[in-house]
Amino acid sequence: MYQGLPQGKDLLDTEDVAAYLGVGQVTVWRWCRDGSLPCLKIGKEWRIRREALERFLERSEHSETLVGRLRSFLEVPDNLLAIAQDREMMHRLDTAFFQVGEAQGGRLIKYVSGESWDSLDEARADLKHHGLAVGRLEEEGRFRFTSEPDPQGGRGEELKRLLSEEADGGRSVWVSFNWADQIELEAALKQQEALREVGEEGELVLKTAVLEEVVDEWPGKMLSRAQVLHSGTIWLSESGLALSR
């Protein structure tokens, strides 16, 4: 039988959650271990934030949401090429990507060079609008914005440097690059070759998104080459989501 959650208690224990959902405690432990339900480990006990439980229930009710589809598609490590219909779709994809990384206890890094945002405050507001708890994640030291001097060059070396700073006991690192502006194709592919080499090191999940209007200008053989440089491809538009490996 379902029971209400304890009033005024922000950090719930697994017994609270099990009683509320009408499942066994073992089920809640499994959700915590596999990252389905974001948890904190305090000593030998799991603790669940009330808001994390609410987000978990929302995702469960909408298993076909973008986050739900990506959760079953993304791997650790991984290196994805994402093609978005427009900037709105691109930022929706950013948010869903980071929400999956958050659920798996990863560190989240958003590169902002080459984007259309005028400031980091605008970037925060955009991601928050799409559902990412940016402020809380930054306070917990799990999310950071960063930029490189020139988005058309040197991303591989810059990422290596950043990963050396983020090394933290085997935690996965989730990195998002976007090409919101035009970029010379050969330069872009050279970057992706360098990023693929970096991606082979450690627990790195790397997503590079490009606008559909940019891809439309690529010769077919160049698109094939770009796809070969990645372990999977994501297409997101108003008509739906396509995932392939």
C-alpha cells in the first residue's frame, strides 16, 4: 500500500521511497546503484533528494521522452555526433544529454564557444528553461561551463587539459560541444579525429552537435566520414528523434 512521504524531510532514505512507491527496498537499492535514481551515499546508506525522486517519477511516466530514449542509447564511454534541426532543438538535446549524465553520477562540462549566447547567465537560463538544474549542479561541483579560444581549432588538446583537471576517482565525464555557427568542413573533421582519440581514454561521454542546415551543405561522402568518426549518431527535429550506431 502506498504511503505519503515524510513531511519536511528533503533527504529521503530508501525505506521512505520504497514505502511511498509500494516496491521493495531492494528495488530502490538497484535504482541507486545503476544510476536510474540519482542518490547520495552517506556512509553505507543511500539518501535520495525529494526533488530527484520527483524527476525520477516524471521520467518514468514519460518513458518515451527525449531523456528516456537517450538513457537507453548512450554508453560510457561514448562519442556521438548529434544533428539538430535548429538551435532550440540543439539546446534541448544539451539538456537531455546532461540529465542522463547527472543520473549516472557524472561530471558535466558544457563548451560555450561558437554558441549564440551573449553571456553565461543567458546560457544558464536557457538550460534551466529546458529542465536542467544548472545552479544546483554548479554548487555541487558537478557542472561547469568552459570555452576554448577558437572553436575552429585545438579542441582535442583543450579537452585533454580539462580532463586532467576533472580526474575524480573514475567518475564519468560528460562533455557537450556545439557547432551553432558555420565551420569549415575539413577543420571540423580534423577536430573530430582529435576528439575521438581523446574519447578513447577513460570514462568520457562526448557529444558534438551540429545544425541541420550546416549538414545539408556537406557532400554525402563527408557526412559518411563524419559518422565514421563517431560511435553513434543522433538526429533531432520537430518530426522526431532518430538514433543509430
